[in-house]
Amino acid sequence: MGDEKLDARLEIRLHPEKLKKLKDEAAAKNTSVGNLVREAIDQHYEVSREDKIKAVQQMAHINAPVTNWEQMKKEIESGYLKK
């Protein structure tokens, strides 16, 4: 999400003490309060290590037909070239 245009707005109300803590932290990190909030949101919605492991385990149980690597490579290449 690095270079995406930030044009959606969010307004929140905070106790003055919490806003001061955010401003102090932002100043100490040489960043903005908005950036701290975006980082916290990104961290909250980040996919956990456990969720990633669970997804891999589920994929491992898929009973998909496979063959040796050379045959699979030929099939992948032929499918790619047909596009």
C-alpha cells in the first residue's frame, strides 16, 4: 500500500491525554499522527503467522493431481503460451 493515494478520511475523537501521547510519539519518531494510526491499523489487520500456517496446512490436504516437475513445467509453459 506504499504509494497509493490517500484520499479517504476518518475522524476520531480522543481524550486530550491520548492525543498528546500520540503527538509526542509522532514527534519522537519524526512522523505524523496519521501515519502512526495507519501503521496501527495495518498491524491490526495483518495476517498472523498462525493464519498463514493454517492456510498452508489446508493447501497440503488438497488432493490435486501432480506429476514430476518436468511434466508440470511443460504444462505450465504450454498454458502460459496459449494466452
